[in-house]
Amino acid sequence: MNVVSITQPRKILRQRLTLAWQFGIAGGLVLVLGMALIGLWVTSRIEGAAVRNAANATALYVDSIIAPLTQELASATSLGEGAKLALTETLQQGVLRDRLYSFKIWRPDGTVLFSSEPSLVGKHFSMTEGLATALSGSVHAEFDDLKGEENQLEQKSGQPLLEIYSPIREPWSGDIIGVAEFYEIASDLRAELAVARLQSWLVVGTVTAGMLALLFIIVARGSHLIDVQRRSLDAQVIELSRMLDLNRALRKRADRANQRTATLNERYLRRISAELHDGPAQLLGFAALRLEAIAKGKAKGDDESLVSSSITEAIQEIRDICRGLTLPELETLSGDDVVRRAIQAHETRSRTRIISNVGPLDIPAQAAKICAYRFIQEALSNATRHAGASKISVTAAEDDQHIRIAVEDNGTGFVRSGDEDGLGLAGLEERLAGLGGRLDIASDAKTGTRICMTLPRRTAE
């Protein structure tokens, strides 16, 4: 449970933050940490250099005044009263009085030989870092915390004091004969250091912020490009998935259509075979029988006329079957002309009158023209042959989206159930489905039948 509670917010945070913001947060933390380290190092270097420069200048100045008064330390272990009096007068007047808060002179063994605090004279203290540095020949300077027993006077100052240890040398030999410790009033130096520290932090902060902003902009542009490409890829994946689903559905539909087409072709062949067998074949068989009777001398008085009429009727039925299987030239006809041609052909074959209301139809596609012709041909044939209709009408119209052609009759109607639909209607449905259209049938024994085909405009075009 604890692992889930800890890792879940991290996952949510990664999901909500873009790559640019993730970089901004991580990079900001790293740069801020680096800025802090660099700032501390720079300010410490600046402060150290400023303190050393100020201490060296002060030490050089003080040494030029004090050193001549302390040369007796080269041969003695203490200062004479004359030297002490001269040091006291020097420190209480002139420039040193304003610059120095206190003053001490140390013997190399850690004994105070002279001090602004007389009670410290002659006392021995442990070796400090500053005293050891001065005895090694270097000037030591720092803002001391003034916690030592020897700094009781300085603790009462209430001012920022710069502690300086400066070696006192013998001029002709350069040997260190003592150490001068003095505390310079450093209010101005402390203020200058504060300004320098602020300026250095501002410079480091500005440079860091500029670097972070520039890098963030670069990463943000890359992140935006990645997001755009990712969304594009996601959209393409979704579209490809949709297309794959559609292709699978179309493949299944094509397989079913192929199976139904094979079945329909077989039914067409059976229907043509039945029409030839029940029509022309019967008539020609009757004519053959009568001719055989005539050849054997068993003819009746009207056999010759019956043979002639049977052969003529058989030829006419064969022509009617062929005419129904072949199409007239439709490519050069407009959509409404195709409808009128189909109506006229049926009227000629069936010797019936069709009521028509045909508006202008724009059907450039050859497949759509053939579909419209076959629809009217089949619907009118069914109305004439099977419905026993006394009134048949054809209406054809179009709008911006669809083309609709309807055939209505006042016949007996029919009920569709399985294979009893008839071969023609099933074929029409398959043909219209292949073009993206549909077939609507409404049939009733009292009101008759209405068959309507609907084709989308894009198919017709």
C-alpha cells in the first residue's frame, strides 16, 4: 500500500507535466544548486580578496609607524617604558586613533607585551591561528567572533572589527621579533562587502536565469514538436485502426457478395433455362410433332398454320428473352432518358401503358445508369407478369443528396420470405448495395406494391 501511495503521485505528475516543464523543474533545481555553490565560492573569493587587500594596506601603514618603536625586541624580551609611552601616544592621536579600535604586541611565545587593555600585559595565551600565521611571515586578517579571553575589550565595541595580525621584523636581518595585533573599525569595508556580495549574487542569478530560460525555450520547442507528432501519430493510429476495421467489414461483405453473386448467377441461368424450356422449347416441340405428322401423312387440316404460328411465337419469345438480357446503348443518354427508354421498352414488349412522372436526372456514371435501367425493367416486369395490376406508374426525381426512382402498382401485392423473393429483387438489392444505395419495398394486398431505389448523389457522379 505504501509503494502504491508513493509511486502513484509520481505517475500522475509525469502524465500532467510536459517534457519541457519536467526539464524546467529538474534543470531549475540543478541550476539553482549550481548557482548557490558558484555564488558562495565567488562571494567568498571576493570577500577574501577584499579583506586581504584592506588588511595588507592597513598592516603596511601600521608597520611603518610601529616598527621603529619596537626594534628593542630584537635584543630584549620586553618593551621599555619609553617605547610603551611612545606607542600609547602614537595610538591615541592622528590617523591611527580613528582607524584602530585596539592594539596589542605579542612576543613569539604568546605573551602580551603591550595592549590597549593594560590588564592583558604580561599574560600568556595559547597560540591562535592568526598569531601562528603572522609568526610564519604572513599577514592574517578576518572578521573575528571575538570569543577569546584576550578579546574582552573588543567584545564591548558593538562595531564590525577587522582583526589583523602583522609580523614585526628587524629591518637589517628581516627576522620576526614580534607580532602586532590590531582591530580596525571596518564599517565601510563591511558595507562594501555587502554590496559586492549582492552584485555577485545578482550577476550569478541573472546568468543562471538566462541559461535556464534559453534552455527551457529550446526544450519547450522540442517538447511541443514531440507532442504535435505524438498527437498526429495517435490520430493516424486511430484512423488506421478504423480503416482496418472498415477493411475487415468490407472484406467480409465482399466475400458474402461474391457468394451471393455466384448464387444469383446460377439462379439467372436456371431462370433463363426455365423460360427457354417452358416457352420456345414447348412451341418448337409442338411444331416438330406436327411436322412429323405431316411427313407421315397424318396431318390435320390446320397443322400447317399451327406449325407456322408456333414457330413464329417461339422466335418472338426468344427475341423477347434476348431483349431482356441485353441493354440498349446508355452511355450517351441522360439519366431521365435512361428511365424513359426502359419504360418505352416495357410498353413495347408488354403492350401496356405506364404512367410516368420523370424529372431531370443527372447520372453521369455508367454503372448507375445500368442499375436504374435494370431496376425499372425488373419492377415493371414483376408488376405486369405477377401482380395483375391495371395501373402502373413510374416516378423519378433527384435532390442535392440522392436520386430516387419508384415503381407503383395496384396489384395483388406479395410477401417476401427467404428465396421466395424472386431472383430479380435479390439481384437488384445486391446491385444497389454495391453502389452504396438501397432498395425499399412496401407491398399490401389492398393497396398494391411500391418499390423504390435510392442512390447517393456521389455514386451517380
